[in-house]
Amino acid sequence: MRNSGNSKTIKRMNQMAILNIVKDNELISRQQIAELTGLTPAAITGIVRELITIGFVKEVGLGESQGGRRPVHLKFNGKAGYVLGVEVTSKEITLAVTDFENMPKEMHTLAIDMKEPSTAIVELKKCLEKIIHSKKNHDKNFLSIAIAFPAIMQNETGVVKRAVNLGEKWNGFPLKVTLEQALSLPVFIDTNSKVAALGEKWFGGGMNCKNLIYINMGEGISAGIIMDDHIVQGAQGYAGQIGHTVMMDQGPLCNCGNRGCLEAICAIPALLRKVEAEIPAISESDTLKKRYILNQEIKMSDILEIAHMEDSYARDLLRKTARYVARATANMINTCNPDKVFIGGKLAVKSPFFIEEFKNNIRMHAFPEVGGSTPVTISKLGANSGVIGACALALTNLLKSPNSKMIIAKQ
């Protein structure tokens, strides 16, 4: 007896396979799809008809005749569906909307205290609903939401395992289920750095890379690794925790419980603590000291701005930061041998001094054959790499799953 459940799964797999073939080709005919898939012309005709009905494939004219009737060209309709990407940090969220064709452009950054789950989830839900139901977006076909979240996640279940920068109250929180129930849309979640690496692959300088490493420098420090076009998750989904490489014996206490971690030395909170401790000893003529005297505080934006000045305390601080992170990155290059390395996040300074310091230390500490031949560059996605990557995460999941909302939403 034929298993109807398996038949439905096979059908959906064929639908997604054909949809991806159409997406990956500017123009393609039904006959060409049949040659690529091995499916019968009748099966191709039926599936293409369904994809046209739900709006993700359209007919766009006739091709050249090969001796018979001229074939009808098919084209992917990237504006038939939209996704919403979110990047979460401890004090704010950034949201972006995009279709299946374009770099996310509509972005919103909102102040939310994310350290208390019960109130943070309520505020996050309100923000997402406001974007989805806004006058600009209310008629768009939203298919999913994806979140770049600063925690160690159980990827399949979307449960927060440990969120060292948000606090213990998040540990064990069922984030995916909670948001899916609240918003009635599929929700995909991964760590900030992995999501940013995917954004680099989809929209940034990694489009032609099968193997890349993305170093995320911000409130935390972590790495997203793509090998053979796939995100490296590890046995439990925790790969890429470069920020908890111990760099200094008996160094500063890290949120993870160890001492001397890279994150405890070089992440934004660590740098601000260092400045606060050393401000009395900074020269009165230094611009950072003058700004502290004026405002009685130093923000990360102050450090980044003043670092463009030669011989400033801020530049020296970021040069040392680049040095430490580059040493850890050199170890990753030795291990993974990527095509390229991208440096991103709020601490990815675009000034030549920063990237040169980074490259010099990689050449010093990486295996010569790979250290000298691996391009290292500042991500062009800038501080928005996380939210752009979240959009890429949503798109990737929609395009690979036989249960994708794309093919069942309108059926």
C-alpha cells in the first residue's frame, strides 16, 4: 500500500527542487528542468503549474525553437514573499524586511532591554507586529522570521541554552516556540556570528566563497564558519565560540566563568571597563580624556570616532584589540583553511590601521602557507551584518525545507 505521507513529502521535495532550479537560473524552460531533475514532463508540468498558481514562478516569454514548438521561459518571482530579520543585543533590536531578490533595505533599530525575558518577549512581539502590519507592509506575504540571537542555542528546538551576555534568566527559554505561537509564522534562530556569516555568503563579499570565516566583534566575540557552503554547527550546535579562547592566564573574569577569555579582554563591555579603569592615567591632552571630562562618561562610539586620530589612546586600544582577535583568528585559519576571512560587527574599524594590524598578526601567527594567502577584509555589511544575516537565515530555511511556508502558504 502506498504511503500517502511519503508521497506528500516527495512531492514537496520535488517542488522545492524545481523552485530552486528556477531561482538559480535567470530563464529556464520546462524541458530543461526535466533534463536537470530526471522527472517526467507530466510531473514537471504539474509542479510548475502549482508554483505559478502560488506566485513564485512566472512565465516570461518564448525561447528559441529546437525544431518544435518554442519553449516557454520560466522565471523566479522573488517578490511573491517576504521575510523579517531581527538582530538582538542586550539593549536594542534591529529589524529588517526583504524579499527573495534584494539586500534588506528597510531597517529599524529600537531600544529594548533584552535582559528580562518576560518583558523583552512582549516588547519584541509588539515591534514585529508593528512592522508586519504597517501601512508599508500590510499587503506583503510574510513567510517567516529569523533571529540573530546572542546565545548558545539548541538550533532545532530554538531553546536558549546559555546567554552569557543577556543573563541566566534566558537559560532554557523556548524562544522559537514562544514567538511562533505569538506571531503564527515560522521562526528560525541562530547565534549572531553564524547568522552574520550567512549574510556575508548571501549578500556580501562571500558570494563566491564555499569556505569562509566571519569574525563578529561587538558585545561578544564569536565566529561563524561556512565550509562547503554549509554553516558549521558542531555536535551540539555550539561551534565558533572563539570569544572563549583563553588568551591571558589569570586575566579578567569572563561571563562564562573562566578568566582571560578573548571576550573578557576585547568585547565592547570589556573595552569600556578598561577605559573607565585607566581614564585617570590618560594624558590630559588626549581627546578621549577631554571628552570624558566634558561628559563624565565614555561610550563605544567615542572610542571608535577618536581612534581615527593618530597617537590617541583610543587608537592604541583598538590596535591591541585587533592584535588579540587576530591571534585567535590565525588559529581558526590554520584549522579551517578558508577562502576568505571577514571581520564584522560594531568593532570592525574601517581605518587602515586596524585591518593592517589584524593582517600583520595573522601573518605572524598563522601557518605561512595559509596565513599569507588567505584574504582578510572588513565586511562591507557593516554594523548591520547580523540583521542582514537574519534575513539570509530565513531565506535559506524557506528554500531548503520540504515543509516550507513558500509552497504551502497559498495551497
